[in-house]
Amino acid sequence: MAGDLPEYYFRVRENGAFVFRVDTENRQRRIDMDQIAVVNIRKAEIKPHGDRELSEADIAAIEEWMAERAEILAHRDIDDILRAVDYLNTTTHWAQSRATDEQLEEITDALLLAMHDLRTVLVRKKADRLMKGE
């Protein structure tokens, strides 16, 4: 098992990760994880932990993880939006076929405002894209 472990472990947090070097080469044959850096994906920052100096291999591994993580997060964003479209369709069917007057009264204003806001942004962005194409 120890031979299959990666050299680095990334403990994901909201906007990045804590980076640990994984060490299995010790007398007790246990897994040691030594924190070497903190990563902020939004700011594209890599900060060494404490007074450590990161090697070129450390930085390369962290940058590779950052690129992969950014792809994963971008994919999740699109997936979440496509799920929202499905949910809007489900909500439409619910409102048309099963919702009571009381339920509709409870949600109508909030839903209409959110949909209006979304429509306004989408129309403006679409117009911007069309204007760039001309």
C-alpha cells in the first residue's frame, strides 16, 4: 500500500488547499504528512508553510494540481448550471400541475425576481457577445 501513495497530498479548502508531502520511508513504516505549502487558486498563489523553501519539483507538482483543480471547478460550475436548468423545468411542471394556491403565493415573488435578474444578465451578456461579433 505505501508504494501506491502519491508524493503529495492536497487537503482541499474553499479557495485552494493545504499541501502536504507524504513520507512513508521511515523506521516505523507509518505515513507521515508534512505540510509544505498553502495554495490559493483564485489568486494563483503558492505560499510555503513556515520557513520552508519549496523545490522546483514541489512547485511543479503544486502548479499541476492547481491547473487540474481549476478544470474540475470549471466543469462543476457548468454541471451546476445545467442542473439548475433541469430544476427550473421541474419547478415549471410542479407549478403547472401540483402546486396549491398557497404554495404558489409563498414562492412566486422570490422566483419571479430571481428569474428576472437572471434574464436581465443573460440578455445583456448575449447582446455584448453579438456586438463583439459585428
